[in-house]
Amino acid sequence: MKTVLIVEDDMVNARVFSKILTKRGGLNVKHTENVEEVMTIAQKKEADVILMDVSLSHSVYEGKPVDGIEITQMLKGNPETAGVPVILVTAHAMDGDRETFLNQSGANGYISKPVVDHQKFVDDIAALIPD
């Protein structure tokens, strides 16, 4: 079974995403906002795709606050984890944000919140999961 790692600081969003992905998508789900844990899971190939919230308010790495863009940059900059697909998830859905965030981070995809079309959400994520 394929696994999605949800990196999200809002527990309501994490639960909603988790429920949609397990019930509708038949996917396994892990959740953390601990940056070290994200890196370990990616390095050990324990997730097939990572859903990354852009605005993480509690995430700290090596003593510094980091957001989803910075975590994605770290993942994409490391040869061990660069191949893991990362999908940014954000409520900041203004014109131009999608391209800016994708260019800054090197992420593979972008989904804006709130997620209204649950099947499209699952399909967008499944499309990036390697076979």
C-alpha cells in the first residue's frame, strides 16, 4: 500500500486529509510536523509522496523556525530525498502564488486549501506516486 506523509500543523486539516486519503484513496497515511522526522521518513523511503503545508507555524530545524518551502528545499537539495515527490498545500491561493511557491521550493505539485473536490485531491496526489 502506498503511503502519504502529511506535514501539517493544523490538526483539523491533517485529520480531514487523512480521512479523504485513506477512505477515498485507499492510501496509508503518516502525519508529523517534526522536521527531523520528515527528513528521516524521506531518507528511509517510508513515504511515497509528501503533502507539505506551506505555512508551518511550529516547525523548527536546527534551532531555526522553518516553513514548508524551506523543508521542501532541504528535501529536494539532498540526493537521498530529492526523488520523493512533494506537493505543497496552502490556503495562500492568490494569483501567481502557485508558480512562485513551486519555483522557490522545487516541489512537484501544488494544491490550494480548502479542499472541496475530494476525488480531485486524491487523483492529484495519486498521479505523483511512483509505481
